[in-house]
Amino acid sequence: MKRFPVLVLFILLLSGCTSEMSAEEIATKMQEKYGALEDYRGKMVVTVTTPEGEQSYIAKFAFKKPQKSRYEYLSPEEVKGNVVVSNGETMWVYSARDNTVRKIEMRKTEMPEVDYGEVIRDMLEKYSVAFMGSEKVSNRDCYVLELTPKEEDVRIKQRVWVDKEYWMPLKMVMEMEVMGESIKTSVEYRDMEFNVGIPDSEFEFEVPEGAKVTQRQMPQPKVFTSIEDARAEVDFEILEPGYVPEGYELESVIVMEIQGKSSAALSYRKGSRIMVLSETMGEEDGNAMRNSERVDINGREGKMIELGNSRLLRWMCGELTLSLGGELEKEEMIKVAESVKC
């Protein structure tokens, strides 16, 4: 929710009478609008429609700058009463069904500044934007925008309802294909209130009587600009692809430990497109790769799934699980994977 308004904001500017504004002027306008927001709250309704049926989730939420948030789930029954709340330093995750609380100490990290010019170029490159008129969402006036991908292999279409006063998305409908099946996701924000002075106490959590509390620290990632420097931080040999698609360059290597497993993620960038090769010791949960397509990686079995306009490929190299993700064609994905010498 924090970064999406940036995308919508410039689309709105580009689709209307402000088409003569420069990228710098658009970026300034976006900063002004988002900068004027201190807090907001409302109700979030998420509906996912698949060939198997429809599932909806409803939650009350609140957000306050810079990093305070609260979500309380109202339905369906299996998650009703669950709460996720953060004051920016500590996060509490409460499960009402079994009366347990996970208390997570969060490490402060410096977030990189958004390159507004890059965001604008990226969206203009990928989508055609059509202004569809005005409608009301939760009794607030909104612009309606339709985003159609320019590339034939991109299978995501979006329609966005943008608040006219604060330029935030109050409703989003996204249609995409996953493994040949059509999936429609709708997100709507209702009963929205902006700059209402939400007290800090809203972002603290009182542990219910009798609840079992477990405490841990949020894993701290280490970021490197070279693979060689990252290798000293893990207990396995970081592998790198011998082939990288034209235009992609290594941007960073992120090393972290999750549930006792060391992992490294090599991130390559081409403009706004990112390709990530993740490597983790041990075999990962295979549930995420259900209904995947089996492919051959140098005689080893790999599993590939499509996620809208992206693909995810996973295979094993000894005790190392490798996952390759990005907006690449199937043949390119396999070519990169086969260049990783096991």
C-alpha cells in the first residue's frame, strides 16, 4: 500500500490534461501528495476468484508514518480475530484460533529512495493506460484507469480506482493467468479516513490472558555488491550463472539465515526488470510448486510455474535448492539455469 500509490499517481497525471508535464514535475507532484499523508485507516476486502471458486478476506487496518501498521481480520471464520500489528520496532502476530502470539523484534533498515523517473519509464514501457471516467468507491470520488500490457506474453490486466483528493488506490482488480488458469483478484478499501490523528496506542498490542507467547528477532539480511564478498558469509559455495540475458547486470547479493538455513539471493537488473537466483541449503517446501511443469536442467528435474508475466523455476544441486525467478521466456529461464554449473 505504501509504494503502489506512486505508480497510480503518475499514471493519473499522464492520462489526463497534465500530459505536458516533465518527469521531474510529475515526481514532485507525487511527492507532494504522498507527503501530505500522515495516517489513514479503513476496511480492506480481498476477493480471489479461481476456477475452483471464490474466497474473500475482510480486515480492518490502520497505517501511520513512518512504519506503524495494524490489521485485524474479520472473516472468514478460520482467520477471524487474528491480528498483525507493528509499532515500527516490534511486530505482534496473534492467532485467535489457538491463542498464540509471535513477538518479533524488528531491526531498523534504511529503505532505498524510490526512483520516480525509473517508475514512470517502466510503466510507460509495459502498459497502455486508458482513462475510463469517474466512479465512487466507498462514497469517495475516484478516477478509473485501465492498464493493458503492451507485450503479448504479459498476461496481467488491471483496473484501478484512484481517490481524487489523495491519489491513493481505493480499488484494484487484477486478472492474470497462472499455469493456464485464469485468476481474478479484487482489492477494495472501504470506509477510508485520511489524516485523522491515529494515536500511537493503536499500534501496540495487549497480549490476551492465557496466550502463549514466543519471541524472536527478524532475520537481518546482509547486502553485498559482489558474489566474492558474499561467499565469506555462507556455509556453502555460492553458484553463479555462466549465462545472463542481454542487458542484465548483477545489482546485489543478499545473504540471510531463515530457520537455521543459510541462503543467498543474486539479483540482476535490466532497467526495471529483475531476475533473481536464490540458493538455500536443504530442500524447500514443495507445496509452492504444485501443478508445476517438469523441465530438464542438465539431466536434473526442474519444476516451473507461471505467475502472471513472471516465471519461477526450481531445481536441486546436491543439497542446495536453487530458484530462478523473473520476467523471462521459458527457454531463457532454462538457458540461465543450465549455465549454473552444479
